[in-house]
Amino acid sequence: MLHLAPGCSPDLRDYKTFEDVVSKASSIEKLTRKRMYGMIMLFVDADQKPFTGWVKATGDGGNLETLGRLEDGQKQGLWMNWHDNGAKASEIEWKNDVMEGSFEEWYPDGKPKTVGQTLNGEVDGEWKTYYPGGLIEQVSFSREGKLVRMQVWKPNGAVCPESSVKEGHGTYGEYESNGSLRRRMIFREGVRVEAVRRSAPPG
């Protein structure tokens, strides 16, 4: 018996449900992506019909890489991806082939990479990103794809004094793991207007 998640979709986070879905899922490699009805891209089968059902992708060794559901050729509900080592890489929710809902990513060692929400394909609400070592990198809040505010930390855990976005205006930096500045981005009214790549000594 399939366990149902909110929205009447099987709960892939339930182990027995997950195993049952994996065993029944079709190979996504057998489908093609085709523009139909003049404007939308759909996954279609050999008969050129939009596909409905569970699909999966596997690696050369048979390890699971992707699992999700298509409805009339479009991604719907929770989709999962895995790293080559078998660790979970991401869980992303979709609606009509557009990201909408929870968005989570992990590094190959299982540490969190990104946690956030999307709405109609845009970043929405609070987002957190982490450095590979596990320390927090950024905490931001966006509204329908426009950045409202952001706080940034350096790889050593120190707050970045050069990064500040408030009410959609400001700058923030992205850092390499050694502490050097990878690039600085400038925002106005929640939209990035400039990105400057640069390098600085670790600090």
C-alpha cells in the first residue's frame, strides 16, 4: 500500500513506498523532450504522447540517479537526485514542470548545501546555503525571485563585513573555501545589476 503525502501523492520519504515506486518506475532515458502545442516542453514516449507515470534514471553501475513523477509530460511533485556515491543530492518539488515548493541540496558526504523554497520557478522566502565543511555561508530572504535581504559569512565562520543587502539594495560576496573572494555582486531593487569577479588574500 502506498503512503500518501499531502496533495495525494505517494510519500517518497517513506521507505516501503520509495522501494515500490523505484521498482515500478520507467526509464526516463526512453523518453524524449519535445516542444508541443507551440510553447511547452514535454516528456513524450515513443508514440509522441506526453508521458504520465514514475520515471527514474540510473548510472552505468545501475545506481539510482533520479526519481520523480511526470503528469502529461510535466514534472510534478517531489523529485530526488543522488550523487555517484549513492548519497542524496537533492529533493526538489515541482508543479507543471516549474519548481514550486521545498528545495534541498546536500554535498556528497551528506552535509546540507542549500535549503529553501520556490514559488512559480522563483526563489521565495528564506534560503540558506552552507560551505562544504558544514558552516553557514548565506541566509537570505527573497520575494518572488527578488532579493530582499541577505547576510553572508566567510568560510572561517566570521560575518562578512563587506556584504549587506537590505530592502533589495546592497552588495554581497561569494568566497572560495580558502577564504579568497570569488566575486562580488551588486543588487538594486532586489535584482542583480553587476557581478565583479576578483581575488583577495584569505581573511
